Amino acid sequence: MDLTAVEGAADLIDAETEAQRRQALRQLDGVLGRKVADWRDRLIDLLAGAEAALDFADEGDVDDSALDAALHAKARAIRDDIDHALADSRRGERLREGYVVVLSGPPNAGKSTLLNALSQRDAAIVSAIPGTTRDLIEIRCDLGGLPIIIVDTAGLRDTTDPVEAEGIRRTRNRMDQADLVLALQPNDEPHDPANVLPDRTIRVQTKSDLGVAVNGVLAVSALTGAGIDNLLRFIEARAEQALGGGDALITRQRHRDGLTRCSRHLSRILSGPALPELLAEDLRLAVRALGEVAGRVGVEDMLDRLFSGFCIGK
């Protein structure tokens, strides 16, 4: 087992939903480990050829072409594969951590009441007094096998109360980091259709039992339960679209950092002419970055490939 497989075992123990379990099993089965091993094996071949061309150019079976366009073509193919794996919108990390849905809106918009309705328990204090919620309250739930984190927040308004202002600051930070923001607006307050919401933000009309719902807007009533199932299905659909079904290749920030460093070193090789020594050094660093992902760091593999592939010293 390489390090990624061991991490898969740890993720399997911690899995709370079916999608997390499937992703952990893929890691434990070595899906990422085998891919990284393939990339590393191909890079070691390039590095062995580059080292031979640098240090043993007088040997009869060493080809100086190891440092020419053929190397660049192979390095580009590996770099493109890695970049494709990285361009996954961080699905794996988000599945491990949970899809974050933030309830936002003015005071008394029904955020805490809706949180309690969605969690089916009294997770947050509900009061008619504006500004009751001053800190973030999170609940975790399982929707269709996907891990969802729903966050109740402080009401957004201008205030001179330093404690409430700190709660509002935390609310805005959490909104910036959220996967989905539900902008709650009570039915008994005027609706401004010209108010354009930012990306990842959906308007939800609360207290729908007090009046007529606005067309094209999700409407719920935590008091009667109307619209709650529709809202849950909407959140599940958005989470499934963002997270997939547990088929991500990269599942941790550590993996992403290592692959990003590898891609960066390969991009330097492809950026233009460079001294052969610098080219070989970038190959070494690219191999090392992949080795860190899998938990294998050292020069033994490259030396084995070098001396087995060329008749050096014979």
C-alpha cells in the first residue's frame, strides 16, 4: 500500500455517506496511486535518459536525443494528463469535507427556523428578537448519499453592536467560502426583481404561508413544511452536480499540491530552451513531487533505471 491507499483506508473509517464511502474505496483500491505511479515511471525514464546524456555522453549506447524535442513531447503528454486531473473543481476534497450550504438574509428572515426544519431538531434558537443568532451554527446531513453541511448565520444588517458586527463579518466570510448560498427573504417583505444575486446564490422565499409565492423563486414555509422537500431536492441536485458520485481522482489538498508542483516543473521544461542541467533538475523535482504524493521519495528508482537501461561502465 502506498500513502494514498493508506489515506483511503482512513477516509473509509471516517466516511459518513455512501458517496464518501465509494470515494474512499477507490483510494484504498489504489486508483490515484496507480495513476501517480504511471506518471512517475514515465518521468523516471526521461530523467534517466537526461542524466545519461549529461554524464555519460561518451558511452556508445547513450543517445543525446534524450534532451531534444522527443523529451519535450513526452513531458508535455504527462503534464497535460496531470493538468486534466487537477481541473476537477476540487470535487474530491469537497466530497470529503462536505458540500457547504449557507443560509443568509436579514434578521428575522427565518434562517434559524429553516435550519431546524431541515435538520428536524432544535439546532438553533428561534426568537422574534432581531439579532438572536450571532455565531455560525452548522449541521451535517446526508442527502442522497452526499454529505451536506447547512450553516445558520447572523442576520445581515448595519449595526453598532460590536458582537453582532463580528457575527456578520463571520457570516460574510462563510458566504464567500460556501458552495451554495441561500438568500432568504420573507414573504411579508417587498421583493425586488432587479436585485441581481452573485454566483452560487439562490433566492429562497420564506414564510410562504403568509402570502403568494413569487414566480421562479423557491418558496418554503418552515411552519407548515410546504416547500421543504423541494428545497432539499434542489440542494441535493446542486451537490450531486458539484461533487459527482465519489469518482474523483484527487481527494486531499496534499495530493493537489504535489501534482501542481510537478506540473509547474514540467511547464518550465516546456517553456523554452534551457541548459541541460536545468532541464534535468526540473525533471528531478517533478519526480520528487510525484513521489511525495505516493509516499516514495528517493533517487534509487532513477539510478536503477539508469544502470539497467545503459551499458555504463562495462
